[in-house]
Amino acid sequence: MWQPSEQPLTQLAGYLKDSLNGTDPVAQKRATERTKILNGEADGHEQILKQAETSPDINNYLTYLLVNPDSLPGFQPEEWHLVRQAASMLLKNHIKQNFAHIPPSNLEYLKSKILLGLQDPHFQIRGVTGNVITELVRQGGILSWTDLLTRLISIVENSDATLGEVTPGAQEGAMSALAKVCEDNKRPLDKDYNGQRPLNVLIPKFLAFTTSPAAKIRAYSLGCINIFLPNKTQSVLVHIDALITTIFSLAEDPSNAVRREVCRAIVHLVDICPAKLAPHISGIVDYMITQQSKIDEADLSLDAAEFWLTAGENDQLKMGLGPYLDKIIPTLLKSMVYSDEDIARLAGAGDDADEEDKAEDIRPVFAKSKQRLLPTGENVEVESNGKTPGEQALDELSDGEVDDYSDDEDDDDGDEDPEDRWNLRKCSAAALDVLASVYHQPIFNIILPYLKDNIRSDQWPYREAAVLALGAVADGCLEAVVPHLPELIPYLLTLLNDPEPLVRQITCWTLGRYAKWAAHLPDEFLQQKYFVPMMEGLLTKMLDGNKRVQEAGASAFASLEEQAQAALTPFIEPILKQFVIAMERYKDRNMFILYDCVQTLAENVGQALAEKPHVDILMPALIKRWEKVKDNSRELFPLLECLSYVATALGHAFAPFAAPIFFRCVRIIHQNLELYIQVAKQDQETGEVAEWPDKDFLVTSLDLLSAVVQALDSQSAELVANARPGFFDLLIVCMGDPNNDVRQSSYALLGDCAIYVFPQLQPYLPNILSLLIDQLDLSTQEPEFDELGLMDTGYSVVNNACWSCGEIALKQGPRMSVYVEKLYTRLLMIVQTPDIPSSVTENAAIALGRLGLGSCDDLAPHLESFARPFLDAIKNVAETDEKDTALRGFAMIVGRNPEAMESCLVPFFKCIAKYKEPTQELHDLFQQTITGYRSFIGDWVAFMNQFPPEIRKDLHNRYQL
């Protein structure tokens, strides 16, 4: 068995002690210098440590330091404790960064010793030991340590022969480690390995451990089960009755941590087996109210409040809450008032608009890939959003107030603003919104006395909570609230000038919630009385002296834009002037929501934005910001997206600004691709984990190029031709990128190029169509999983590939014949595949039909195989140019092989009859088709009698039957 050498062990311990010495700057500096040596960033005389760092035995030394509680000579107990913690952090990082290069013998030593850390008397050491164990499994996979789960379970059971008598602390440490392993290995633990599924063993053990005398073990055990409950795995479902019994038995547990897990489990069970909870709903309601009312235990209260969100959206349980609304709603209202701690932290915040944002104040921004769904004329997301009920309710409650959610407190960033976190107050407001959408008037009847008592309160926390409640019920109780709005809206407008910024902030949000009412008032007098003051008030608050009020004002104004749409046209100029002032004043964080305001305006007023006075106000400010933002700034994401909407709205009026924007996007794409190649090469040569370039730069740049091509239509050909490096050379690389979002945007751009700059695209079609055909192969689509374990099969990419294929086929015509056989095979597989998003099958059907325009003779022999799935896929598509051209191609194929339609002639005739406004070309083809079959079918009268009277009437009127 390996043993450490004394000298390097002592030196390493000393360096680790210095690295965590917060009271001795000299020691810290010395440790920093040594750390640079470790990282190869500096030279020095301390080569022993550098050699130890690069030595394969470094992990053994770190493991030895971590698991040995007896200090080396010269170390005080508290110093030794610091050394062990530092060793654990360094060991975990080594495993994470160099796992593939750790010799097997060293891994075996690490595994044989690391569990000793769970026996340590210090809970911090037990915790960091669990982190190291988790990292080992994360890097090597659950099969790389086959006896780990058995060992951990035996420690919890106090039956581990290696450790001997196990302390209660070790049992808790082992249970904690099990929880971490389960969290990181949800799917691997639920797989079969030689007929054995680890979860089948684990779940009964976890249920048994819930009876442990140790509260932490009870909490961890139920928490482990909660990890797997949302996935509805069979290993859990077979024990569902035992689990419910366990949950009820733990409901009155003295441990807050256990009751948190009870609340979480009940929330999961609402989705899994609501029928089993329904008989107990009265007791569950009382229990959740009791737990939510424990305001000194914020996490417990929050987990209890989640129940109302989930149950309020469950069809089997939501109506069962009705008898208890008189108890539930007051609990929610009480929870919506800022806590004393929050009041002390937040109250009286002054003007801070001139202060620069801290880095941690700026939320991460991610690109949103462009989706092509033209057949239906709707923009529908084809992927599951995987959101919890809490997150969905948050989306409905708007970014101005309730904006971020995480149900794992371990994910909280220490630097994050507490106001950006999901908390009891926000959850309660979201729950009130959900219940209002179910019960409507009764909810408003309950909160009305509360509103009357508090909305004019001289204590701002109650005033603020009442305004929040009023906003929360805006959707569900609008009819009940409307009679009160003529009085409430003017009062809310006065609250925009409230001395407390938090009241101004929530008032903006609530006004945004009632923008739908104000934007659709029936006459100009009422609009001038309510809508215009609301609009002006929100615009004014966009320039408030407080950043959070600015943000809420901008977010609420974006909501108003969505509701008012073209009704904003007369006000475009003053709106733009306010936006431009905000663009000059805003710091980085609020610029993101301002971009959203600009793009929402562009989306809703459309071409009205292209009038020269409007362009002269907006574009110089946007271009100034465009020139200020660097190529590697994440602010580019919202800015590029904003410019995409503006370019679409301006159309040809965008031309004077297009060239520098277009060529910069090309440059950003090129730089990102080159950097990716460099990093990939470095990663391959050194084996080190490098920082990969952010693909969002590709996504947003590709999307803006799409918008410019659309805006300038054929005029964009000159930009495409002059791009350096070559425009289509870069696009081809992006089409082969491993990232789904990049490929999704690439195929969207490809389709736009087929529409507007086909002559420039045509020479590249051999390479492009080869990639496109591969993309359409569903059998090669590798499933990807997000952080919630939900599968994304890349259907958005396939959707855009189908759409671009149809656009190319429309332009290429007969020259597509060389590709028809492969494209037909791929497209037929898509339209025949069940359980994929309808937009994908519709786009595939349209592409298939359009192939017939130039290759009807090639497709005619296959007609019998694809006619019915084609007709099924296209029947619900709106009457657009896409559907028209697809049916023209299909009718031409039918004309080449009419006998093949024998089994599906009836649905084809129904399709013809239901097409209300075909183009002349399509009408003529339908006429030829009907005339041909009339002469072909022996008993025409009997054939026509198969159809309902309205179908016969439509065919007779349009096609002279």
C-alpha cells in the first residue's frame, strides 16, 4: 500500500495552510506565488511542489491529507483543519481536470481511503469528502466504482466491515454522499446493468432510512426519493403507496429539513398520482398552510407554498381547493408582504441610476435560436420547455416582478442579489395568479377587503403587497376588477411617484398587467383618460432615478407594447425619444430590457417604424451602442436580437446601416469558428480542459444576418458576394456544427438565402444539400438532455432543415432531380414518424410537395407510399404560399400516376374542397385533377355521394361539377 514521503507531505501541507490563511497577507502572497508555479505561470526555487503537482502521486498526497485527522508536527489543530479543507478542494479540481490521466493504481488508493473522510468528527470534512466522491463518480461514471453504493449504504446501516463501528456522523456523511451521487446520476442509476437496476435497490433502502433516529438521515433519504420522483421512474412508482404512507408519517417530524422534503414530495405527487392525494386534500391544505406560516423558516415556507402552484394547475385537484380558498388566499396575501429582514435590507433605497453596475448585477444572457414555422403562420416552440409550475407561473407574472427561479438552494450564487431569487413572496404571488385563473370572481371577492384596507396604507410594505396582489389577479379576475379600474388606475399612476422605490417598482409591474384593458378601451375618450396616461407614466419611470424602477418600467412598457400593438403608431416618435434618452443613461444591466422594448415596438408597429423621422431618431442611437459593444461582450446577444427585429421592421430603410452590421456579423462568426478550432486542437494535444468559445455569438450573428437578408431581399446579394471570408463557406461550417442552436439558426439563414439570394447560393448547393440530407436523417439524431433531464432531440434543427429544403426545391426546380431519391426517403420518414411536433411534419410535407414541382416524374412511382401521410400532414396547414406550392407539386405528381391514389382519393378531394382561395395555377391543377378522375371513375355519382353535402357543394361551386 502506498505511503507518503515525509518531506513533500510536510511542504505540501504548509503551502495549503498558507493558501487559506486569511490573517497573514505575506503567507497568502507566498501561497499565490506557489500557485502560479503550480499552474506553470511562474518560475521559482520551490520546484518540489511543482514536481509534486505534476506527479501522478499528487492525488494520493491530497487524499492522505484529507482523510487523516492527526496533524503533522508543527501544525495547530485549527491549522490542520484548514489544510485538510484545502486538500479536498485541490483534490476535487485535480479529479475534474485530469481524471483521464490518473493512473489506475492511484485511483484505487483514492477509492480505498476516501470513505474514511466520512468517519471524520468534523462535519465540514465529511461534507467535502462527499464532494470528492461525487466528482469521482461524475468523471468516471457510476460503473467505474461498482461497490460505492453498497459501501455507502452499509455505512448508513452501520454494517461496514472496513470501517468497523460507524459513528452517527459517518452515517450522516455517507447519506449526504449518497444524495450527491443520486443528484448527479439520475439517469445512470435508472438503467439496467446485466439485468440489475441500481434504483430498484436504492429506493427500498431510502424508504427504510426514513425511520432513522437521525433527522439528517431521514431528510436526506426522503430527499433522495424526491430526486427521482419527477421522472416518474418505475422503480419509484412501484413503491408509491409505501411512499405516501411514509410521507404522512413524517409530516409532523420535529425537523424542519424533514418537513421540507415532505412538502416537496407532496408537490411531486400532485403531478404523479393526484387521485391518491384527493381523499386527503383537506388535511394536506391545513398542513401546507401550517408549514407556510412558519415565517422564521423561509425555505420550509417556500416549499409549502409551491403546493398551491402545482395543485392549482392540476386538473384533478384544482377544483378541490375551492372549499378552502378562505384559508388559502389570506395565507398567500400574508406571505406577499416583505419580511422584516427584507424591509431592513431594501427600504429607502435611493437614486442609483448613475452608479455603474457590478459584474454580479448583470444576469446571464443567452441567445434564442430562430425557428421557422411558416406553414401554420404561427411561431410555436417545438421543444418541451421542461419548466416547473413555479417557473411557468413566473413567466406569466412578467419579468418586472417575478423573474428568476431555482428550486435548489445550492445553486444560489453568493454574489446574487437576493431580490433576483425565487422566494416565498414571489411564489405566493404566482400561486395567487394561478388560483385566480381557476376561480376568478370568488378570488377577487376574498382579496377585495384586503385591497381596501391596504392599498392606501401609510406603511409602504402593506401598500406594496396590496399592489402586488392586484397585479397578480389581473389575468384571472379581470372581469371582476374592471368595474374598479376607473378608480384604481389613476391611483396607481400616483403611486409611480411614491417615495419608496419598491412601491414604484411594483406599481409599474401591476400597470403592465392591466395594459391589455387599457389598450383595448372602446373609444378615444377613454383611451385618452386611461391608456395615454398609463403609457406616459411607464415611459417616465423608464428614466426613474432608481435602477430597479427603471427596469420595472421598461418591462411593463414592453407588456403594454405587446397589448397595444399598432395602436402605438401615433406615439412612435415620443416613445423613441424616450428610448434614446434611456440608451444614453442606462447602465449595462438595464440595457438588456431596453433592447427588448425596442424590438417589441418594432415587432408590433412594423413598417410604421420605417418612416424617415423615426429612423433618424432610433438608428443613430442603436448604431452608437453597436459600435461601443465589443465583439466578445455578452451584451451582443440582446443587441443582435434587437437589431434583427428592427431590420425586419425597417425593410429597405435599413439599407444605409446594413453593410457594417452585416460584415461585423460575418467577422464574429469567423472569429468564433477559428477560436473553436484552436481550442479543439489545444484540447486534443494537451488533454487539458480548455474554455470553449461561446456558441451564442454564432447563433445571434446568424439570426441577424437572416434579418438583414430578409429586410433587403435581393439587394442583400451584394453584401453576400462581398463578405470575407466567403459567406457560404462560413454557413456550411455552421451547418455542420455539433451545437443544435447553431445548426437551427444556420438552416434558417439557408432558407432565407434560398428565397432572396438564390443565384449566390446555387453554386454551393452540392455541399449544402449533402449536409441537409444528413440532417434530415432522424435515425442519426442523438438525443441530448438538459439540466432537468428532459430530452431535446433536435427537432427544431430538423424543422428548419425541412423548411429550407422546401425553399431550395422551389427555386432549383428540375435540377433537384439528382437529390430527389435521398430527400424523398428522409422526408417520408419524417412525415410518417409519430409523436414528433406537427410543425416538423408539416414542413417536411411542404418540402416533399415542392420537390414535385420540378421532379414530378421522379416522385410519381412513390406516390402510393407517401400520398396519405402527405395529406394527413398538410391538412391543418394555413393557406399560405408554402401550402399552395406544395399542393401544386403534389397535384403534378398525381397527374403522372393517378392510379396510385385509389386508397386516398377521398381525402385528396376533401383537401381540394376545403382549400378556399387557391392561386390560379393551383385552381387549374385541381380542375385538371377532378376532370381527369371524373372521366376515369365509372360511377361518378356514387363516388361523390361519399362526401358530406358541404364538400360536394364546395367542389360543385368551384370546379363546375
